[in-house]
Amino acid sequence: MKEKQNTLLLEIKVTENAELLNFLVDSNVRKSRNATKSLLVHKQIRVNNKVVSQHNHELKAGDIVSIHKHDHKMDQKKLKGLTIIYEDKDLIVVDKDSGLLSVSTGRELLKETAYNIINEYVKGKNAKERAYVLFRLDRETSGLMVFAKSPEIQEELQHTWILNPPKRSYLGVIEGPLVPEKGTITSWLTENKNFVVFASKTDNGGLEAVTEYETLKANSRYSVIRLTPTTSRKNQLRVQLQFIGHPIVGDKKYGSKISPLRRIALHADELEFVHPKTKQKIHLTSPLPKKMQVMVDAIQPKKKEVSEE
């Protein structure tokens, strides 16, 4: 069945091999990289008339890439506090809102958690199934989380991720400019009886935490940074940034004195791992929440002074 002409916005022929997202960005189909990503999120991109949402989909010379109007029937499944952005018979990946607890703890036995919401969703489709947590996000952090649909898949991924952890990347807004602008933070984390985590520069018997960071833009007041943790510790990014004197904006628990967004400015926006069954690379991204995007857009880099000779 041919696509109705009025749904087609643009059609481009691929002239050389490339990854889909890079091809779309280079083709200037939208003004920004984030706006281009949203086309994939909303399933508006087709390759040879098949919907493709994987950013790293390999294009070949001769492929036809087309952009279509947003079809609301193909929207992701929106549940209270989160959105399902990827699902197959083994896994579910969700985009969690800030403020939603990932999993209930002994201190906070809440019904409205990401786990409970997804577990009810899975059981609603098949009473014999349930959800299994693969990793958590702090309540205050928004972004991508993964659940397994069986204990076997959970165990397999947890075992695989010990030696080959998933690539998890975050965007954050912090107080002040970082020096150097790019580097690695290594520290050891311990937790006190009040459940507050502290960092130490030297090994004090705590858990080693390692995070790579890169400044994307900055002025005298704020920096927009990309954070890529290579370990997964409780409150890791928040504690480490407080420790080096640049707390995440809005994170009052860990040193921030300002809260323009009424949430912490930290979003888990990128996730990449190998599927346990198909062995295909899964690469997913999540656009910044609107208020955080507005703040990021408003941060203008400080102009460098040109010295006179």
C-alpha cells in the first residue's frame, strides 16, 4: 500500500554509507541535533519505506530516507510518570520523569514507583509475567531505565554487564565553569546512617566511583556537561560534582543553593548495550525535558576576549 502523499515531508537519497542520525544531522533536516532526534523518537523516519528509530541504523548508498508527519497512532506508550520508548519480548526501556522513585526501599514503601508501574503494565498484558529491575535512577533524575521481562534475562544481563557494562550517558547543568573542561573524576564513596553519600579523594574503604565528563558550553554561572560514569554507585554523579565544588543545579541535598527548575538538572539521555538474545546493538536516546531544555538553550557561552597586539 502506497503512503499517502500528504504525510510525506521530505525524501533524500543516500549517496554513501552512514549512520542514520549522523546522516540526518548532516542533511540539516532540522535546526538542531535534539530536534532531529525527536523525529526518530516519534517514528517519523523511514528507510526504504520502513519505520526506523535506531540512531545508529546503518545506511547504504542508494537507500531512500523519508521524513513523515507525526502519526499520533505510533506514539510511545505513556504511563503515569514514565514513557515506554522500547519494548520487545525480553526487555522494556522507559523514560522516567523526575520525582518518580525507581524502586521502593525499606524507608519508602510507595505504590507509585517506576518498577510498580511497569510491573503492573507487564502483568496486564500477561498475568504470568512480571518486570525485573536492571538498574535504578535517583528519584530526582529523569531519563532512561531498563527492565527485563524474565529472571533469566535479568541474570544474563547483570552477568554480562560486570565485564561489559552498558554505555550510560547523562546531560547535566552544574554551578560554575569546570577547569579543566574535560576529564575524569575518581573518588571513593561511603554512606552515613542518614543515607547521605560522601566522597573521598583517597581509598578510605568505600566504593570506587569513576566518571568521565566533558563541558559542552559554559559561562561564569553555569556549565552544561556530558557525564559518562564507568561505575554505577548510589548518587554517584551528584556526590562527585559536589565534591569538586560544582554541584548539579537544583540538587539541595548535595550542595546546590539554587533551584530554577524545581528539580535537579540531570537527565539520563543516552543508553547503549547489546541485546542478550539478538546480539544486536541497542542505542536509545531521550530528549531533554522541556524546562531543562529551555535552561540549556538560555546558557550562552562567555565570549573570549581578543587580545590586541
